[in-house]
Amino acid sequence: MKVLVTGGAGYIGSVAVEMLLDEGHEVVVADNLERGHRSAVDQRAQLEVGDLRDRDFITGLMRRLKPDAVMHFAAYALVGESMEHPERYFENNVGGGINLVNAMLEAGVSRIIFSSTCYTYGLPREVTIPEGADTLPVNPYGESKLMLEKILQWYEKIHGLRPLMLRYFNAAGATESLGEDHHPETHLIPNVLRVPAGKAEYVRVFGDDYDTPDGTCIRDYIHVVDLVRAHVLALEKDLTGPLNLGTGEGYSVMQVIETARKVTGHPIPVRMAPRRPGDPPRLVARADRARAELDWKPVHSDLETIIRDAWRWFQAHPEGYAE
């Protein structure tokens, strides 16, 4: 297929581009390079530099390409930033998304696989979260993703769009050539690994008074390769609606740090800090639908493998993409 990948210079999008190309698809990347990296884009892909907030850019690109499908990764994705600057998240994540789907309609493109998030669930009552759980986000990032989900569902009913919304839990890990390099970096595992890499003296833990066994937040970590594999499998299906991508296993912040100590052989000192606004105490997936309907299962997502792969990439790329 010909696939347009928005945000294909970012962490997850770049891995998707690589895997799609390896599977024989033709790939065009649309990215404004604001938070992505030109050197993360596989050289076999065509890169179009532009912003989804620019309606003329995405409309012209879609008319010219007429792809078979769109994978939409382009978004701001920092919970803390969204609590300080919600306007950025609604303008970019929602406004840019509307421009994208309107351009798809004009070009006669109906298939979109949307990078959504478990933060749409807010503070879930269930220990493991099914797709049918209430969606009550507690931060503008999650709200912006849920708003676009709802827009996609209305476009499905009225215009015949075919949207699949993949609600990610915590993407982590790396491939041999592609890993996490965010500025600023807010994800736990790369921040933990900055300490043994000599980039930081300690790791800050935001809150140790949550209602969890050790008081720190619990998350469901999924290897980026497993996550992207679900997207590639979805191209072969005609599924719509929301679908969780996670392992069903949750690990606390302190469990992640302890595993990183084991993998790196470094003591990794910790300093406690106050809770961050907008952080739910526990987010763990029920991914039954993905397993049944995509014939998908995570095979790289045990915590030690995730951290070992991330550490290997970090050691090979001590300055990230260094552009």
C-alpha cells in the first residue's frame, strides 16, 4: 500500500516508517520537524516537511498522493506541558487533526489509523482498563486525543471514514537504529537511563504517596516494536473504533528503576519530588480486542527487554540524533 505517515520523524512514527518499508509498503512522511528528527526518517521514505495546522499544505499533499491509508502520529504528547499550555494541545492535536481528515475526504481517502492514548480514560475504576471503560480525561493531552477520536467517529457515521483509534499505554524501548530523543524528555525510562549514561546525577520520582503498593505510579509498558506491529497488522483489517495496545501488566516507577539498575549495573540514585498535575496513579490495559481481532500479541514487552533495548540504543547514540 501507499501509506502517509504523519509525525514519521518522531519516536513511534519513525519505527512505523521503518517497519512499513521493510514489509514492502510505499511510505510518505509528513512532519514539521518541530519535535521530530530528520535523521530518524528512513532514507527509503519520501519526506514532506510541513505542518498539519497549515490547511493548504496537507490538502495539497493529500490530493497529490491519494494514499491508500494514513497513519496519524503527529501530535504534542506531554502531559505536564498540556496542563500549562492547553491551548497548544487543542490547536495542534485537534485543529491539525481536523485539517488532516478534511483533506482525506477531499482526496477520497477513507482509512486512518490514529495514534491515541490511554490518557483518554482519566482515573479508571478498573484495575485493567477495557475499551468500554469511561473516558474522562484529567489532562488536556488526553482530552485533545479523545476529542479527535469523537470527531473521527462522527466522520465515520456521516462521511464513511474508516478510523481505527489505537489507545497506547506506555511506549518504550528501541530498535537497533531508532530510539527516544525528546526535548525535553519527560518519559521515565530514558530519564532513568540518563543517570548511568552520565547525563544526570539522579532520577526524580514525581510522587510516592499514590494508592499503589510502593506509592509510585504504575504504568503498562509496551515495546515500541510490538506497538508498531499492531499498526502494520491493522492495515490488513477493516476494524474501526477504539482498541487498546498494552500488555496487561503494570510496573511502578520504582520497579522500573530497580530493573534499570539490574540492566545497567548502576546504582541510579533517586530523589523524590511532588506529584505532577494530571498524572493518574495507575494505567494498565486490557488488550483482548487487539489479541483477538488483530491476531496480535506483545512479544518484546517484558520490562527487562524494553530497558535493555533502550539502554543499548542510548549507549550507541549518547547525543541522541544530534542534529
